[in-house]
Amino acid sequence: MKKQMISRFLIVCALFSLLFSGVLGSQDAAADEKVLVFAAASTTNALTDIGKIFVERKMGEFTPSFASSSTLAKQIENGAPANIFLSADLKWMDYLAEKKMIVPASRADLLGNRLVFIAPADSRLGQVAVASTLKLSELLADGKLAMGDPDHVPVGIYGKKALESLGLWSGVQDRIARTNDVRAALTLVERGEAPLGIVYSTDAAISGKVKVIGVFPEDSHPAIIYPVAAVAGKDTPAANRFLAFLKGPEAKAIFEKYGFSVR
């Protein structure tokens, strides 16, 4: 009788062990299906659309986090559980690469963009030639120029380089409304809180509250390149599927719809 009770007890323990390991296994599998993508704020609309298709195809779960590339890179450095990093410039991808925090073989230059001057849609300002002859201070009047913080935000870094190359920076450097990312600069101009802003052409295109009044010459600043890569130690099967999908024809069509050039 005692032996039977012990046998039953061992059987029950074995069943619980199998059940518990099965639960853990399913939890691990579920975790592997989740893809957390850290991406530059300027990719918000396009990447959201791409993520919806990825989920609809049952290729995995998709969670995006949008901010300035500098902010996201620092978060990844500090242990944020991102699977994929899509940067708006090479600098912050190189930053993580130097710290061996991305998978080198997964890295690719994905997108390109243009830099533009914007004004509120109801502004009296018309089209301007973005050149060294531009009277930028006069255009600003008593207002400020909205742009990403040129100390760390990619669009601001590109913008400062462009203004410097055109000889315009010194005249406006004390009149910059520095923002944490490109969408914040867009918002300031949309609200009329800044008479002018520097954003990517793709950001200007998604807003009906601003108008493009000038396009920067491409040779006035470094090429705007968006690199993408898997985060080291976080390159799960689902993450790799998303990365492959991001480089495929359907994602390309969506990026182009929003005005990006696909490299």
C-alpha cells in the first residue's frame, strides 16, 4: 500500500514537472515571437504600416519604439531589450557597432531621405532658393528655427552641417528651437510656434499643416542614410524574419509611398 502511494506520488510529480516545463517552453516560444523594434522617429508612419502586415501574416508580434536615434542607441547600450535598431544616421549605428552591440552580418543601409525647410501651411512665405544668398534671419523675423538638437539628433546634425556649408549657421545659431527628435520640430511649425523648421521631406509629406518652402542641396550635408541591424544577443528567429521582411519588396513599396528612397 505504501509502495503504491509512493508510486502515485512520483507519477503526479512527473506529470506536474512535464506540465510546468511545457508552460515554460510555451512562454519561451511566445517570447521568441515578439519583435521589439527601436526606430528613428521619422520612420513612424511607414514602419507602423509594415508592422501591421508582419502581424497579419502571422510572422510574429511587432512592437515599435520611436524616438531620436541617439536616445534609442543609448537605451540599447543601457540594456533595453530591443531586437532591431533602425537609425536615421550612420553615427549611432557605428556607436553600437563599436561596442559590439549589433550583429555585423545583419547590418544594411536601408533608406535615404532629403532635408527641407518647412513653414506653417498658412504662412505668407513662398518658395526660396536654399543657397548661401538666403536671408534666413529675415525669414525668421522674431521667431526661431525649429530643428532637432544638433548636438545629438540626426536631423539636427544634418541641418547644422548644411547651414554651415552654406554659410548660414553663424547668423542663426542663437535662434534655434532645439527638439528631441524630428517630429517635435515638425509639431512646433504645425502649431505656428516657430515660423520655420528643418525636417526630413518624409515628415513634411505626412502633415497637412506645413508646407515645404525649400529643399537643401544634397551636397550641402552628408548623405542621409538609415542603417538597420539586429541587436546582438536579441536576434531571435522572429527578429530575423522581420529584418528580412523589412528589406523585401512589400516594405520597399511602403517606404517609397512615404517618400523614402530605398537603397
